[in-house]
Amino acid sequence: MSTEHNKALVRRFIEEVWNQKHLASIDVLVATNYLDHTSGNPPGPEGLKQFAEAYISAFPDLHTTIEDQVAEGDKVVTRWTSYGTNTGSFFGQPATGKSAMIAGMSIDRIADGKIVESWDALDQLGMLQQLEMIPPQA
């Protein structure tokens, strides 16, 4: 596939999974041997669904905006920003009712028209501080 097709695949993933909360899209867009190198989730689409369900239940109004996207060969780099309000339990912590913004970058490797690997870098510390789950840095 071309780099433009690969970028479109990642954009579709973000729109359908994170913005529309359509987790069944994971089965269409992600390879059965998918590996997330960052989160520690179980491999495959089911591990990704568990991760997405946890975030979406904690932030039901979650919305992700693509800020930049670059592709070369079989990899797509996406700089994104997500916003949401924490109204559900978040990995064992009670809801705070606070809104947070998190910025990050993802690298996705595409093979045979599906996402097969992902690497993410995001500001989890800043998000937890915005939610007042941990105190701000002095």
C-alpha cells in the first residue's frame, strides 16, 4: 500500500475507535498478530479492545484530533491531542469529574492493509496531574 493509504488507515482507526467508540473496527483495521510495544496489553485485537474499553469507559466524551501525520515506507507517525472528562473509573481510580488533555505521538507499522505494530509516547504524567490524581511537580 502507498504511504497515503497507510495514513488514511491510521486516520480511520483514530476516528472510528477513539472518536466514534466503534470497537468492532479494531477487528477490521488491526492484524490478528498486532503488538503494542508501549502499553503492555496482551497482543492481538482483543488486548487493544480491552485497553480502548478502559479509556472510553473512563472518558466517555474522549475525542482525539490529529495534529500532524507523516509516513515513510510501512510506518505512519501521528502527532495527536486527546481531550476528555473523567467520569468513570480509570485503572482502579475513582472518577474525578475533571477534564484533561493529553498529547502524544504514535508510530504504527502497516502490513497487508492492517496495523500490525504500534509504539506510543504520551504525557501520562501531565494527564494525571490535570485529573488531580497526583500532585503537580514542584
